Amino acid sequence: MPLPARMTRLPKESVANVSQIVTLDKALLEERVARIPQRKIDLLLAGIEIVLGR
């Protein structure tokens, strides 16, 4: 899913790929680098549900 730089405030255009999910320890996260609008989060979650076969 495209994540435009102007929408997320990331330094460049980005993509979220719901078919390549990884986990990591929350302690490794140092700072918030972007904000994703709720409508995009809802679409990402729907995509994850599809990938998981739910």
C-alpha cells in the first residue's frame, strides 16, 4: 500500500507490504517517525486479515 511522503511526513515515498509482516521487540523502537491516517491503518488491517485468511 503506498504511503505518500506528504501524508506520513516520511522523508520519501514509502510502501507498506501486508504480505511481508515481521515482529520486533518494542524496546528497539527509538522514536516515532511518521503518522499514518486512521483510514490507511484500517486498509492495512483489512489487508493483513486477508493475508491471514480470516
